Amino acid sequence: MGSKLTIGQLAKTAGVNVQTVRYYERRKLLPPTSRMPSGYRLYSEEALRRLRFIRNAQALGFTLREIAELLNLRVGTGARCGEVKKSAQAKLAGVNEKVRDLQALAHALRSLVAICQAGQATDRCPILNAMENGPQRGVQPRRTR
């Protein structure tokens, strides 16, 4: 692979759409290295590493704002790994909270499914009634934020 990549080559190599690369540019996450006289963007191997970093961080649940902060820590000469660890710990705490919320939601749905008698008329359906009137019989609603 050459030292400079066009936007299409960069996108293909990283497994993303060209529009994704442009979007990251607009968000100031991925600046083009240079431009050809024709105006085509050219990217370095560092841009490819940065793009892969962005995609991998997104896969771990980080938002683009959080990724921008991580990228700043990544290139910051005075930054320490402990700062990155704090970001990862905060993300993990958020994931754990979402897991608890999803477990509570699953419990509520299991309870509703268990008390439903499929043969009765829909006007007496406990699932529909719970959606209209709120939970009953110990079924707890999911927390909202």
C-alpha cells in the first residue's frame, strides 16, 4: 500500500463508506493529510490508523464526542493511560446500568407473558392493559432517564 491513499482507498481499506470518512472530517475527527492539485483528498497511514481507532471505539460504545476526547489523549504528549482508563471505566458503568435496565425490562415482559391467557379477548389482555394502565401484579416498569 502506498504512503498516500485517496478517500475511496481509505474507506475500502478501513471497511467504511466514503460518506463516513467525510462525516468524520466534518466532525474534525479525521483531517485529510493533503490534497492533490485536482482537489482529491489524500490520506496517510496515520489517517487509516485513526479511522480504525474511531470505528473500534464506536464498537465499544463510545460516542463521537468521547472518541474525540480519546483521540486528543492519544496524541497528547502529557496524557497518561490513567486518563483513558477513567473514560473506559465510565463507559463500563454506563453499560452495566443499561444491562440492569434491560434485565428489568426482560423480567417485566416475562411476567406479562406468564400471566397472559392467550385465549381471552384482547380487551382483557394483561399485556395490552399494562401498556395502557401501567404494570400490575408486581410487574415493574423499566426506569427512564
